Amino acid sequence: MRLKSSIWVAAYLRRCNVEGVFAAVRRRGAEEAGTIFIKVSRLDGTATLYGPAPQTAFEESHPVDRAFVAIAGAPKPVPEAEVESYLAKEIRFDPDVWIVETEDREGRDFLDNALMR
């Protein structure tokens, strides 16, 4: 059984705070199963955006855990305006999305095993 989006986001925020990195929910989505996007701002006008991995990335038809892929800015960060443009399109497409933003000059994502490279 997959964790609710709200619980996953709360745990992610806690992990960032433990590491001394500012993280905040910019947009609260559907509590149960809203799509989650993670924006990592490098505080220099550039950012990286992570979003849900496509279903084809999973061996099972119904994945148990959340998985993320870099959507923009990996391996090299892109201008924040590019990330914001992508997020604006996602919000128009699905108003139930979560947007979590972190600020880290090193660009750490703290997605650990959830990031598919």
C-alpha cells in the first residue's frame, strides 16, 4: 500500500530539515494521491525539478513506492524560469499536484532510493 501524498511530503520535509536545508510546501495537492514535484533551488537563479517516474519504469503494474526522475536540470541545473514554466503547465493539467521547494546551494535532492537515474 502506497503512503498518502500528504504523509510522504511531511516525511520529505522532515528529512530536509534534519539535513539543515530549508524546504516548504508551495502548493498543497490532493491528500490521498496527488502527484508530487520537488523543486531544488540552488539560490543562484538555477534549479532542478523532479517529478514522478513514468509507469513504464516499474516492473509491477501497481508500484508500491513512489519513484522520481529528473524532469529538468539534471545533470546541469536550468534557469528557474524554465522550471516554473513547466510547473505552471502541470498545474493547468492537474490542479491536485503538490509542489515542494527546497533551497540548497549544493543541489542535494534527498530523494535517496526514490530517485531513478
